[in-house]
Amino acid sequence: QVQLQESGGGSVQSGGSLKLSCAGSAVTSRPYCMGWFRQAPGKQREGISAIHQSGYTTYADSVKGRFTISRDNTKNTLSLTMNNLKPEDTARYYCAAGWITSGGSCRMTTQDYTYLGQGTQVTVSS
């Protein structure tokens, strides 16, 4: 059973930075796509970034230019570097892994991902 474990969440002030990490275990087949999702209280889960095993990345408009996704295919790890954080970035962040691609890129829809971690909380204060 594949397990994904996120780490690196915390509390920061507006304008600060955090780096989230995700480690995969029991991964026998390299996921074509890995991604980050987040869910704020009372809101639906949203995809914010995804990365294909080729390195092709996708970002939601809300985080483009501030967040950077990366992955290490040899270690089955995923990272999300978050800069210039805003209070509206406050949410629980989840990493995901899956084998569905879209023309060589990855979509940010939960249905495309087979595994989802337990999440890590990010809180940004103004």
C-alpha cells in the first residue's frame, strides 16, 4: 500500500516562506503525476500544482509565480516551495500521486490521483 507523508507545514506571517515535502513509501511504480492540493475550512479541496515525471509543471493561477513544485523521481519525493505567502493560502496541504496524464502533463483534479497523503497545516497570519 502506497503511503504519502507530508511535512514542513507551520505558521508564518504574510510575506513569509515555507517548504513542504512529501515522501512516498511502498511505491513500486513511479507515478506519472504528483501534485499538491489544499483545503481551507468550509471550502472545497483545490489543486494548486502538479508535476509530470518528465518535469513538466502546472500551477493554479492563485499560486503561479509564488510557489514552485519539484520532485525527485529516484527518491519518490515531492516538494513545494511557497514564497510570499498570503492569509488566503491558509489551508491543509495534501500531496498526491497518480498514473493519469493529459497529453504529457498533469491535471490538478483529485480524480486523476490514486493516493493522497494525510496533509500538513499551513497557517498564514496578516
